Amino acid sequence: MCNLYNITTSQEAIRQFTGALRDILGNLEPSIDIYPNQFGAVVRNASDGLRELASLRWGMPTPTERVRGNSDPGTTNVRNPQYAHWQQYVGTEHRCVVPVTSFAEPSPNPTDVDPETGIKRNYWFALDETCPLFFFAGLWTPWHGVRKVKEGPGDHEVYGFMTTKPNALVAGIHEKAMPVILTKQEEVETWLNAPWLEAKRLQRTAPEDALVIVEKPATQIKNPQPAPTQGSLF
């Protein structure tokens, strides 16, 4: 389950790739790691028909029967869109794409732990060693609720992204799932605009040569942060 990814690109590159005509994102940092419940960039079709680049909070509303306690920290990854809860979000008005340049999965080796923080070190995946821009196939929605108890109830715009069976490279690190990746402009167009029966075909395992490992625990230069526990996969 992917609960950490990085964006190292420009807003102009995202707009050019997706054809976004409106940018309400604010300033995108040159390089930023995104964790659950943080704000991340997405491209969506707005209610007025314009395609826009916006900032939303990572974590879709969790099915009521799975919420524990007085807050919903959000569901980051969606594996089964046929599940009744997710069916309300599969229309084009709720689809988005999430810009990414690399994503992380924790090492399965129990010894790959930062000695100072006690946190599992990560493997980082990208399209190639230069970490070019690509996208996750995502869903988004407006939502009213409690994300953190100390914040109280509020209005939010939230997102998550689809996962699927991992290819051999990712399965060697995380055997359960990998994000649905979109690397071509026509794939972005299909995800954002096509009827669901066509768009859902993009929820497929990436080709075996689609990704490379660009960073391993033994050579990590990142300063790992505690990965939030929120987010679920079902």
C-alpha cells in the first residue's frame, strides 16, 4: 500500500501534460514528499467544465462500517471500485489524476530500520533514474466530517488513488498492490473523460519494465519521517 510519494516537477509541466487550463494550486514546492492526510496536487474536471490543477487532502472518506472512533483519517488507496461505497465516486465528476515522480514502499527486511528514528527505510520507484513525471489514477470528492479530532468537523476536498496487482518489481518489495500508473497523455484523457466501463480498464498491472528502483535502503539519502497509520486498502 503506497502511503508516501514524491513530486519533483513544476506546475507548468503538470499543466502541459494534462491540458489543465486553470491553476488554483498555489505554489508547488520544487520537491515535496506527500504523506496521508497532507495536501497534494491533483488535476480534475471542475464543475464548470474547465480542467484545473488544485490542492486536495489525501484520504478518501472511509466506509462508515470501517470508521473507528470519532474521526475518519481517510482511505488513501482504493483497490476494489466495485465495492458499493466506491461506486458513487467512479463517474467523471469524481475522477482525478495525481502527479508523481516517485513513490515509496517500506522495505520488507526487518533490519532496514533507521537507527535514530526506528522507522522502516523505503524503496523508491520511478519510471527511470531521472524520475520523470507520471500520474496515479485517482478519485476525489468534497466531504464534510472530522479528519482530526483536534480540528473538529469541517468541509474538505479529499482524494485517493487506485491500486492493482503489483508487477514483479514492486511485488518483490510489496506483494499486495501497487498504484495504477498513467504514463501517456491519452491514458490521462481516458481516465478523466471516458465512461467507467472504458476507464476502469486502466486499473491494470504495470508492464514489467515500466518502473525501476531509484533508491534502496542501503543507499538512502532521504531523511525518513514517521509514516502516518491512516489509510486502508480493500
